[in-house]
Amino acid sequence: MAGTIYLAAALAFVICLAAYPFYIRFSKRLRFGQQIRLDGPQKHLEKAGTPTMGGIVFLVAFLITSVIFLPRDPLSWAALIVIFAVALLGFADDFQKVVKHRSLGLRARHKILGHLVFSFIFYLVLLHFGHATAVMIPFSAMQVEIGHFYLLLIFFMVTGASNSVNLTDGIDGLAAGTAILSLLAFLIIASLQGQHGAAYLCASLIGACTGFLIYNIHPARVFMGDVGSLSLGAALALVAVLLKTELLLVVIGGVFVLEAISVILQVAFFRLTGKRIFLMSPLHHHFEIKGWSEWSVVTGFWMTGLCFALLGLLGYAFAA
């Protein structure tokens, strides 16, 4: 299995490496450029017009590789379908903002409804194939049976992870690099469990994201857009479900959790007091405004992501 795992990752990587120059030229010709927030760090204004919606390319590479290598595991194929269903939500959001020039994009309630429908369908598939609804408690041998509340857990995982990765995608290379580290941790767990379907999903996405990262590293030549960030978050959540490491997602994806918490705290504190905790949220912008270089922020967050991934593996080892 190990050899074909590497082959799957390599194929996805090569497809992205070859396809992105064509996509970047195509996007520039059609003026599918990124819109930059005026209230954000001023140095980001120079990124206006950079081709976006680049997640389309790494998703295509991910799909091609999955079709070739993914075993006949119905749950893995169901996860793949849900990942692309969430990608369609992201594409609709990007289309509204980039093509229709509607700055708000897709309404939040439409995204939430989409996540709920997709989570419910995935939940039904899980039940049909006898997927356990007990949840492992990290760093212990305990499991808690939650029954039909498992549907709510899946919904919160998919919605939370999608939006957290989306919030993290604010600096060149940050979201993609951090996601690769999280996926590597889940790949190790999938290999230990002998879950070939989940392992191939992780490997294919790692290869695709690495190929994207070549063009997204500072200074970025392409951004992933919501089509990439929302589907990437959904993939992390669904793989965690397949591996029965639901709560470990909070640990392994710790950087994404911190980014989301920073936004929640900032908004709540401002509404209560009229003051801000951070200079700007999400958290990575706080460090930028403090004077950190973009590369320093990214590498610092990557190292933090690596620590969270290793901590998650430690939590799994204690539970196993």
C-alpha cells in the first residue's frame, strides 16, 4: 500500500505543478482577480488582482487521483462526494464575488443550509454501513456513545472546519501549508488503522495541496478562494469522522481552531465593550500589524501546526 500511497500523492502534485501556469494565465485573461479588504493590512493591497479560485485546480487533481487509486470503500467515496458538494458552495461564493462582483458572496444561511444537508446525507450513509456513533475521548481509552447526536457532531465539524480554514486563508501559503501538516497526521493514523480509503484521500490531497503551495507561497501567484478553503476544511472533518478521531480534529487542526476563536473573541468582546482584544482578527493579521513579516507569520504558524499535529498523534496513541 505504501508505494501506491506515494504514487497517488506524486500524481496529484505533478498535475497541479503542470496545470497552474495555464490556470493563472487563463484567470488573468478573464480578470478573475482577488478583491482585497480595505480595512486589512495595507501591504495586502498590492495583492489585488492576483488570480483566485485556484482551489479548482487542486480539487481536479485530487479527483483524478482519487478516481484512479481510491479503493471500493463506500464511506470513502461518500466523503469524496461531500467534499465536492461543499466545494460547489465555495465555488458559488467565489462566483458571486469574483465574476458578479457582489462583495458579500453567498449568504451565510445558504452555506449553513448546504452544510446541514450534506452532513445529513453523509450521516445516513454512515448509519447504513454500520459506522459507530461512539466518540473517542483523546488522550484516554474512553469512548462516549452519543447516538443520533452524531449528526450534529458531523454538522458542527464540517461547518466549523470549513469556515476555520477559510478564515486562515489570509496570508500566502498559510492555509495550504497548515492543512498539509494536519492531513499528514491523519494519513499516519489511517495507515496505522489500515484504513486504505482514508489514507488515499489524505495522500491525494497532500500531493494536490503541495502542488498548489508551489504557486501560493509568498509572493503568491494564485489564491485558493472559497472553493478551495471550504472543501479543504470539509475534507479534514470527514477524514476525522472516517477514522473515528472526531475530537482529535480540534487538536490536529489546532491552528485553524485558534484562528476561528480569535474571530469569535474579537467580535464578542467588541460588542460587549466597544474595544478589541487583537489589533485585527483573524489571529495572523494581528501579528502582521504588530510588524511581523508575512513569511515570519506563516512559518511560525506552520511550526505551531506541526506541534498540534504531533500532539494529536500523541493523543491518538494514548487512546489506542
